[in-house]
Amino acid sequence: MKENIQRFLNPLKMYWGNRTKMQKTMLISSIVLLIGIIAASVFFFSREKLVPLYSNLSPSETGTIKESLDGRGITSEISDGGKTISVPEEVVDTLKVELAAEGIPKSGSIDYSFFSENASFGMTDNEFNVLKLDALQTEIANLMKGIDGINDAKVVITLPKEGVFVSDENGEASASIVLNTKAGYNFSESQIKGLYTLVSKSVPNLPTDNIVITNQNFEYFDLNSSTNSASDTFTAQNNVKKQIERDIQRQVQTMLGTLMGQNKVMVSVTADIDFTQENREENLVSPVDEENMEGIAVSAQKLSETYSGDNAAAEGVAQAEEDADTTTYNTDTATGSGGESEKTEDTINYEVNRIKKQIVESPYKVRDLGIQVMVEPPDANDTASLPQESVDQINNILGTIIRTSIDKSSVDGQISDEDLQNKIAVSVQKFNGKTETQAQNAGSMIPWWVYVVGGVLLAIIALLIFLFIRARKKQMPVEEVEEIIEPITIPDVNEEKESEGTLRRKQLEKMAKEKPEDFAKLLRTWITED
């Protein structure tokens, strides 16, 4: 047994002794890392995974659920300050159904289901009103809990007292709401308006002015009024003005920067914005045939009368119909020798175009615009190095931008060249503050120490790669030498010449090592024969 152990350990010792120090270190590290990975895998895979069963619970609800789980012998864990209770993942669905059947968790609040379960004839009006109000508060709180960003809600509603007489006016209700919101969640204006509308429409005679909504940090959610104050109007108009100026400035800066160089141009834009919003209605009447100024004939009437007898001349005045827009008279009277007369009357009704327009004009119109441009010549110390043609091109570009940006109604349709030149200012001079600007831009770049740290990391990575390649190269020749040396050492150790006796002796030694029993039998046979 000992010989077998030695036979197994000797190759290992020989292999370990032929390894370099780095190879030994890497081998031990690999074994330790493998053992660590196996241990971590066994720990995590054998560990029981817990998932939340309920969250956002009150302490009383958590205690009730914990007591029920302990009675069932189920592992549970409480976290999040007692608000969340977790159980094994494989039983979470079953527990939700079983606990719900038992009425757990019980919030202790009253909803509308209370009346169907506890209705009785002995309940007084005061008791009914108190329970009804509590149920209404609970239902509104439950509605708010379903909104994203709200963990919990508490609602307190105050209803006005009902008057004794019918003629008495009912007062207004009021509501105070405290929301438990998620950390870092910001409500938009539409969401806040929705909360106010939800509460106002759920309670009779509850205007939005009587609603107060706050969160757990005493931050109020105010409902913005539809009528903005003067400061809000000024802020909105100023933002619009700055946005228009900024857009035009960027457009000119990009265009001229491409033409002259980004550091060679500075642009400033000033705009005058008309914020007047006009709503008007126009009722226009125009003829259908504008050339003859006539409308469409919608109806026509022709009357012809003949009289006979003495003194039978036509008398009277022809009258036009009340609904006729235009009446044409064509009356011919003739008196004969026998006292005969004739009257002819033509009536034509015309219809015209009736146009009704409701016009709402935009409140944002560029009434006036001024652009100031500073250009540095190619040679900063010589302003003549920038030709006049370039300055004229800049003036033409700025003039085109102003003509297309200003509202045509503000300048009576067209801007004269003289007025256009008054709105443009191009200055050619050296930029003395460019050095400071470049220094600021340089300061906003990546710090130098970032490059130093990156270079050191790259050097360390390169050194590790070099050492790894070098260790591999050292390892490869050693193995080749061992393979080459092994067949050479055999003839050096055995200095005897190969002969028949030598071969028999080697065979006997091999047999004595491998099969000692057969070797003993062979010796007994030889001794018996002798």
C-alpha cells in the first residue's frame, strides 16, 4: 500500500519541482478561485429566494400577516422599516389567495361594502352619515393609491350642515389630502389638475379652491389658476423673446462661423415681439359677378297689364317686393285714340356672396429685429486684411434674414434699404478678449490628470500582458527539453553493452518488480532443477 502511494506521489512531486515560481502561483490561485466559485455557487443556489408578498403596509397589518405566516410555519422576512414582508417565491401566489380569503390584510378603514354587510334598521341618521363620510374618504384614497407615484393617501372631508328649510342655501364642502409619494417622483401640471378634479367631482359642492393637497414632506401641490398674474405673463413673454433671439443668433453664428471661422465672429440679436392677440369676426358681402357688379338671379317676375276705355291711362306707382335685393322696373304706357293703355313690370331678385370669417391671429409676431456682428479680420492687427466684398456679403446675408423674419404687417409690406441698414451693424476689429475665452474653453476640457491615470493603467495592462507572454515562452522550452532529455538519459545511465545476458537480467528485474509471486515460483523451479 505504501509503495502504491509513493508510486502516485512521486510523479506529482517531480511535476511540482519542475514548475517555476510563477507557474506555482498561478496554479494555486486557479485552484483557490475554483474552490471559491464552487462555494459561492453552492451558497447562492441553495439559498432560499424570498420575494415581497405585500408592500406599503402599516405596522398593524404587518404584525397580523407575520402572525399568520408563523402559524403556518412559513419563513418570512420583514424589510423597508416594517412596510414590506417577503416569503419564499414558490408559495407567494398561494399565500395571496389564502390570506385574501381570510380577509388579510385588514386596513381598518370602511368602504361602501360595509353597508351591504352591516345594514340594519336600528342605525340612526347620525351614525349613517358618519359611516357614509368615512366610506367616501376611503374610496377617494383608494382611487389615489392607484395613481403612479402615490404609495398611500389620507383624505379628510368636511361636509356642510344641511339647512332646516328648503330655502336655506347649502354651504361648500372642503377637503384636506396628504399623499405619501415615491421618493424623487415629480408630478406634472396635468396630474395635479387631475387630482383636484377627481376630488372635486367626487364630493358635492366642493370647489377646487377648498381643496388642499400636500405630501409627507409638507410640500403643497397647488393648482395653477387659469388667469395668470402679471409676473407670470412677463416671464412667459420674456422667455419667448429670448428663444426667438437665441434661435436667430445661433443661425447667424453658425453661418458666419463657417464662412469666417468659429473664433472670428461674435453675433448679438435684439428683437421686438408683438404679443397682441387679436380675435375678430368679419361679415363680408360681395357680388358674384364682380365685373358687372351683379349677383345671381334667383327669381324673376314679369307683369303685363292692358286697359281700354275713356281716360284709361295707367295710374299708381309700382312697388318692389320686400324680399327683393334688386328690383328693375320696365314700364311702357301708351294712350290710343279709343282710350287704351298698357303697363309692363319686370321684378328680378339677386343673391350675393355672404362671407363670414372668424380670425384668431397669433400673439407672437416679430415687430422689429436688429443684428449686431463683430468680425475679426484674418490679420487681427490689420483691419484692411478683410476685403470690403466680404463685409458686403455679410450685410446681404443679415438683410435677407431680417426681411424674412419681420412680420410684413408691421412694416406695411416691405422694408426699405435705408431702414434695413439701420437694423444691421457690422464691426471689423481685433478681438482682445479672445485669449480669456480660449482659456475658459481650455479649462472646460478634460483635466490633465485623467490622461495621466489612463496612461498608467495602459502601462500596467501592457506589463501584465508582457509577463504572461514571457512566462508562456519560458514554459514551452522546458517541456521540449524534458522530452528531448528523457530518451538521451537512458543510454548514459546504462553503460553496459546490450547482450543476451543483459536483456535476461533486465527482464528478471522487471518481473521481480511487477510480478513478485511469479518471480518466486521461477526461482523455486530453478533451485529444484539444480
